[in-house]
Amino acid sequence: VDDSHNTSRLGLDGVTPVVAVYTSVLPNGIQAQSLAVSTDRGHTWSRHSGGPVLNRNSAGFRDPKVFRHTAADGSSRWVMVAVEAHYPAILIYSSPDLRDWTYESLITPHGAEGLVWECPDLFPLTVDGNSGDIAWVLLASTNPRAGEDDGQGSAMNYVLGDFDGHTFTPDAPGRWRRLDHGRDFYAGVTFSGMPGERRVMMGWLSNWQYAASVPTAPFRGAMSLPRDLSLCSRDGVVELCQRVSPEVEASWPTSEVAIAGALAPGQMRAIECGIHAVLDVAWKPGDSQTLELDIRAGGNSRAVVTYDTTLEELTFRREEDAALPPSFASSNSMSVALVDGALRVRVVLDAHLVEIFSSDGAAVMSHQVFAPSDPWVVTARGTHGESLLNVTMRRG
């Protein structure tokens, strides 16, 4: 955090500090929250000599997220959300100076049991950009406990509510919603204090079910594209929407038309995408029932994206891979309604990562798809009738 008022008294010679609040693992396995300080805007860091500033004598107390909260009377203080991972619960603390912390409240699970909670976040967003309508968003990442398998592994969820500086009150207790419907989005972190009160998030694109077995070197996993978050109303329901941050979009090449026109039933149209590409798909089904986008590399199918007009559902099916555990093969779906009779989907291909955005960012899924270094080829096919397909591509 940027301690611009030097509340921590850790600044030097009039220079206000940047303070990192992080989890220390003590020799006895206890996890506690500690501070590190930078007085050169993050170029170098030193540990706070006082040791941990918050210790619950717990082996699962971790993942602090700290932000500045201003009350209705204009007073402000620091707020921390952290997890008791195995309990599981989210704990809220407050502090005037980042050193002395006071317990405020506890958020206990609502929903599936047998999960480990990690990496919480809490922040306000306007609804539909209306400054008079604000909701607080609570994020939590979950994993099955050791030895248990829920068929999904790592996941990230959110719930909306209100926060008064002490207690978070959910609008609908138990109504945790999936933030990303794919298999590979976890531990997302948002940036505070951005111009225009933007809220930007990045997540880890992997899953603890197979993270240690992916065929990459020298790295394991990668981060998502930065996503701007907003709250959007659709049919009277407020949802968290995610869009690729505009700075990223501005860096993409100029778009080119890849497919335009009628798609006969069973007809296949291939798009040579290279290693990196962004596809903006607009499909009017007409008499067709499904649209398939087959993602291939080296001549072999790696994944298939299918839209079913009857179910109004988009499915990402990942094929088995002999180099990966059986849990890697998967099928994940999300609800996507036609808008003005058309499906609109953005597919981002980035080496071995696929990020899909639809419904103005209310429906998002992310997956890893491993293949040889051959370029991606996406083949479109419709079924049960003629349809109209338009695809523009930005090829990296």
C-alpha cells in the first residue's frame, strides 16, 4: 500500500513509504502478517524490524489484502481482510498505522463445505456507473481440502453486499457466484488507488489439481490479462463484469476480417491464428442449433468451444492429454444469452492460454490448452441449418 500520510511512521527524511503487508511463515509453522518497507517507490525493500504485526498463532492465517477505508464522518483507517484458510473464514481487522491491528468481524462460509479459502479481496464499485449506487464486492478463492476432489479444483467466487468499515453484510447470504467459469483462474488480485477509481484485476491461470504437472519450463502457470471490473445490471440482477483493460486492447494489432457471411450446416471455415490472436465472433444462428469453434495445433484438436442455442449455453471442452493428469480433461459451461438474436464472444489465444469474454463481460472463462509450438488454427462449424458468421481477428 502507498502510505502517503506516513501513518506507519516508517518514512524517512520526509519520504513517505510504500508498505508491503505479507504473510510470514515462522519456524514452528505459524503464519503471521508482517511488514516490509520501501522509501524509493518499490525499488528496494527492508523488513520491518519489529517482527510480525499480527499473529493469531494459527498455521492457516494468511493472504492479507489491505486498503484505506473512509467512514461517513470523513475519518479513515486501514482495513485488512485475511483468511483462516482451513476453518475456513475471512477475518476483518482495522488499524490506524499498519502496525497495531484490531479485530472487527468474521465472515464464515456460505455454500459448499470441504473447501480451503484463500486470497480474499474487498472493494466498492458503482452499479452501472451510478455514483449514488454502490455495492461492495467480496472475493474468495477456494480449493478442495487435501485428499478431496470436487471435480473442479481451484476456483474463484464473489458475493455482493455492504461494508460499514467493521462488518461485511452480504445482499444474499449464501449466494456466492463464480467469477470465472473456466478451470484456470485463481487467486485474482485487484489494484487500488487507480485514476478514476478503476478496479483492475489479474489472476493466476492454473489449477492446483495439475499445476505442478503442466509441460512448461522454466515457469509454472501464467497470469491473466489485466481486467477492468465493473458492476452491471442485467434483467434486474447486478453482476460483476470483466473486460480486457483498455491499455491492453490499445496494444493489439489492427483487426482484419477472418470470416464474413453465410455458414452452411456442416460447413467448416478455418482461421489461421498464429501463436497469439484475438477473435471477435458474431454469430446469428438462423435455423442452426449449435456453433462449434475447434481449437487445433499441429493438426490435433486441443479444445472445442460450443454454443447451444436451445440451452443458451457456451461450453469449453478440453481434450485429454497424455502428458497431463486425467483431471486436466474437462468440460465447463456458462450461460450466455443471445442479444438481438446474435451471439457475441471474444476469444483471446495467447500461446497456451485461452480467455473467453461474453455478455458484456458478465460471462468469462479461462483455460490452459497445451500444444506443440505450431500456430493455432480455429475451425468454425454450424449444425442443423444455415447461419451467419462474422469473425474479425487481431493477430499477434
